[in-house]
Amino acid sequence: MGNKSEDKAVFDTDSANQMVNKLRASFVAGKTKSYEWRVSQLIAMLNMMEESEPQIVSALRDDLSKPELESSIYEIAMLKNSCKLALKEMKHWIKPENAKTSLTTFPSSAEIVSEPLGVVLVISAWNYPFLLSLDPMVGAIAAGNAIVLKPSELAPASSSLLAKLVARYLDGSCIKVVEGAVPQTSALLEQKWDKIFYTGNGRVARIVMAAAAKHLTPVVLELGGKSPVIVDSGIDLKVATRRIIAGKWGCNNGQACISPDYVITTKDYAVKLVDSFKCELEQFYGKNPLESKDLSRIVNPNHFDRLSKLLEEDKVSSKIAHGGQKDETNLKIAPTILLDVPINSLIMKEEIFGPLLPIIMVDKLEESFDVINSCGAKPLAAYLFTNNNKLKEEFVAEVSAGGLVVNDTTVHLAEHNLPFGGVGESGMGSYHGKFSFDAFSHKKAVLYKGFSGDSSLRYPPYTRGKLRLLQALLSGSILRIIRALLGW
Ligand code: NAD
């Protein structure tokens, strides 16, 4: 008898192909298209989250030492809200939308019909393993698709629990989970999908997009980047500091795609800001933050080493203004502030994705826009703290990012009326609320005509008069139409 790992069937291209074929058969049979099926799956997902909260919290503790409050709110409650919103609004979302028609097609009526795309692949990341896996699925289910989910192997307890829960609660003939790393994802990427929704880094996004191109499969890419925070003077510094801390260390210890990556402020204000950080950080996480239960750990030794290297670079290590403590055994790094970090340091070249926060100093705050834009890559989010309306306007006009927030951080993610997604290097496409439904739907244009009013204008023999009248009709100018009809 072989051992357990030998007994486990290998998931290869053939297995992936068989799985997709079965799901496609369910889709073609119309199973996922009915309103009732969509409702039943969303209710099942809601129940799954409600009934499994303790296991989910425990898996997130195993994978990331994620504090219970963060798991309950950012992974479970937010997902439940998504399900509830889809259940409440889906009737409106799936309704064909009336469209106006013009003189060109007169007499006619038109509508836009949202139809499911087919069989879709969701590949998710490790930092919010439940939310990033299941939230796109809410949109895919609401839109009536069959789904394969590939969770991240870097959060193994969450991946394994997701596989078990999805198999137990959701319809296995239409929704599957494939666990695994590069070989399994590669086998999945060889298949023809009707959409691939990928969350993760830009390097793998390029692999995903190249694989999708072979089948002309559309993609949504939810990526990351260096999300800046501009801090003006003359603000409520305490509130601003607390909101930056909540978005940075209060979001998985900085391992979140929209966590503040670096701060820009004026030379005059920087010391005040650092003092405020020191004071609030100590209130939140105590004198020894490495022992705080309210901070996630770093996901694995590779990421711990990566972050350590950023901190150890010569031109950076001397800039630590607060924190810097590390505990390699428990993969913990304390909230760390670095003041006056050179722009050409490693920490300013890549997304930090961890508990280090450099502060860049400028003479005038308006220079911040150049600092952000000179990075070359458009960030996933950008934040500004100010009371100055002119600065707010300039910020909105001049900074291109997936999303902007004025006087807070990360909260735009929780607003389901706003699209969530990146631009350029931070991604393409968006989701949340109705945008999720739209991401997994094809907007089918439908034009209805009757048999009356069949003008001979577009039929041969083509004449000069017909040409003039058609041109006038297409121009939409009543005067030209009258002149063409009168032969003037
Ligand atoms: P990760 O390592 O979990 O990778 C993401 C997925 O890609 C996993 O499912 C993994 O199995 C798969 N993958 C890895 N290598 C692959 C390969 N060679 N071929 C095919 N698939 C492969 O996550 P990560 O990339 O470390 O995630 C962190 C990044 O994701 C950061 O840049 C972060 O900003 C971004 N992110 C973005 C969002 C968002 O919503 N925009 C959310 C979370 C994370």
C-alpha cells in the first residue's frame, strides 16, 4: 500500500480538462442560469460563513496569526455583506436594461441583457484568503456562472478549509475548488475559460494574461503597488495618525494590497508626525509590539527575509525612527517608521507589503504628486490628509490610482457603490457590489424591430437621393433630413 501522498491523485492538465468539461456541461444545461440556483448558492455561502466562523478564525490564526477582530470583520462580515447585497439587488441586476434608440434604427426598441459568461476561474492570494476567494465568487454566482476557485497555497489552513466548506455547502456540479501551487495553477491555466479573475502580484499576472491570450479569455487582474499617503499640516493629527495606523498595521500588519506603503510630508511637519505615530502605536500595541495579539505575523520565512533585507539596506537601516524589532522564530516584525528614506533605496522601489512605513520629506506638499508620479507605476490606492480644498482638487486631478481616499485610508474598499480595482501596473477591471456582477456578465446588445416601416433607402438600386437622405439621417440633423427629402 502506498503512503498517503502517493494515494492522492495528481491534479494535472487532464484532470483540469475533465473538471472544466463537467462544469461546462452543467453550464450548458442551464443549471447556473436560473435565478433560483443563484439565490440558493448565495444563501448557502451566507450560511457557510455564519456557521463556520470559529473554524475560519482558527485557520486565519494558523496561517497568519490574524487577530480575531480582523478575521471577523474584514473576511467574514464583509463577505456576508456582499452575499446579502447580491441577494437583495440581484433581481434588479439581472433585469434587462432599456436602451434608447435613435433615428438611425427607427422604428425599433432596444435593451441590454446581462448574460453569464460560462465557466470562470478565480485565482486568489494568501493575505485575505477567504474574502479574496469568495467575494469574486459572489459576483460570479450572481451573474450565473460555473466556477473553479484556486486559493493560495501560502495560506494552507485557509486553502484546505475553503476546499472543505465549498464542497460541503455549494453545488459541486457547478462550483469546484482546486488546491495547489504552480503545477496545479498551470494545469488550470492551460484550459479554456470564459473569464479569469486573478488576485496577486504583477509577475504572475503576466503569466495569467499570457495563458488567457491563447484562448482570447478576458481577465480581471487585482494587483498591488506602492500606495502613498500625503500628510498636510493643519489637520487633526491624532485622527490622521490613527487612521493611517488602522490601514497599515491594523490590516494584516501591512500585508494588504491597499495598506499605506509610504508617507509623504513636509520637512517641517515630519517630526510632529513621527511623534504622533510613536504615541498612538504605543497606545495600540503596547511597549513590546512583538508580543501584541493585535498584530498578524509575517506569512512565511521568505517574506520575513524579504522584509528584513529592505530594512537592512545601508542607506535605510540608519533611518529607523521607531520600531525595527524582529522575532524570526515567530515571524513577527514590529511596526516600524523610517524617516527620510532615499528615493533610490530598495524599500522605495518595490511594494513593501509588510509593517515598514517610510516617510519621504518634501519642501512643499505639491511636490508629492511628482514623487508619486515619478514612481512610474500607478498605485492601487492613494491617500491624502488635508483641510485644504485646493490640494484635494489637485490630488484628484493629478494622481492616477485605482482609488483615492481623502482624510482616511482603505475604507473605500468597504463601499460597495464604488468599483474596486487597479489601473496600469496595479491591475485592470474592477469588482464589489454591482461591479462584481458586471465583471462576470456579458452585456448583450439586443435590438427589436417589427416588419412595418421598411424603407427602400438601404436597398439597391443605390441612388444619389438615397445616399443624401441616409447621410442626413446618420448626421441626426433634422434640417439636413428635410433638405434631402425635398431634394434641395
Ligand atoms: P500568492 O503568492 O498567493 O499568489 C497569488 C496566486 O497566484 C496564488 O493562487 C498562487 O498559487 C498563484 N501563482 C503563484 N505563482 C504562480 C505561477 N508561476 N503560475 C501560476 N500561478 C501562480 O500571492 P502574492 O502574489 O504574493 O500576493 C501579494 C500581491 O497581491 C501583492 O502585490 C498585493 O498587493 C496583491 N494583492 C492585491 C489585491 C487586490 O485586491 N488588488 C488583494 C490582495 C493582494
